[in-house]
Amino acid sequence: MNESSAFKLIVNQVSLLTIPIIFFAIIGYAMVKRVKVYESFIAGGKEGFGVFIQMLPYLVAIFVAIGMFRVSGGLEAVSSLLAPLTTKIGMPAEVLPVALMKPLSGSGSLGLAAEIIRDKPDSFEARLASTIFGSADTTFYIIAVYFGAVGIRRIRHAMAAGLIADAAGILAAIAVCHLVFK
């Protein structure tokens, strides 16, 4: 077994176990601290519903803006403009819309990633789109919805930090996918 296949095996095994370990660690920690897990979960759900009602106008606004961006051809225009740069860093052109949409909308980027996965299952492009989907966040969505719901108006530093984190996540996804899947 060479280094590359050993690394892939380790990554696959760790990825299978990560979520169950985190889940059981949280439950175990709560039991040690004598926290009533179910009751806390229900109380959080009730509170979350109230927050959702406050955020609804912001959700509608961001979804309309994203829909207009996609339908107007803005996403395709930006993608074609950036395609020469992205191919130099190892990102196939068909994956770029996923990376561009992720800071705007999780569901929009999921739809774009699902199209790639449907058209080219088990391909490098599909794996990269999936990894980018999990490696970046919905920065504009978070700022519009969550910051708007609590009345935060000065977002400059949060926006910059979020976009830098998105770029780092996307670049890391490209590097890891080239290491694991190529």
C-alpha cells in the first residue's frame, strides 16, 4: 500500500466516524454535567421558532435577490469571467458556480452541486463540488438574515472575515480534493 492510498483510507475511515463520535461526545458530556438533554432540545426548538418568525422577512429578501442573480445570467457571466483563473488553480470551470453561489445561498449551491453530481457521478468535479459545499459558508445569507434579525448594522469586518474564510475553505477544498481524489 503506497502513501496515497493509505492516506485515502485514513481519510475515508475518519470521515465515517466523525459525526457519530461528535454526537456521542456531546450526549456524554451533557450526561456528565447532568443536563436534561431532551428538555434542553425542546426548549431550544421553541426559542428557534420565535427567531425564525423574526428572520422571515430577511429570508424572503435574500431568496428573491439570489433568484434574480441566477435568472438574470449574472452567475454565468461571473463564472465565465473567472474561469481562466480557476483552471490555473485546479478548479474545473463547471465547479466555479458552486463556489460562487455558496456565500450567497446554501440551497442554491446545493442545487448546482446536485446537477454536477447527477451529470458526472463519482467524478473529480462532483467530489470537488461536494467538498466546496461543505467547506464554505453562506456569508451573505448569514449577514442578511442573522445580523438583520438582531439589528446589527455595521457588518464591514464580519463580511470581510466571512469572505476570507470562504476563500480559504474553497482553496483548501481544491487542495484536499487534488490530494485525495486525483
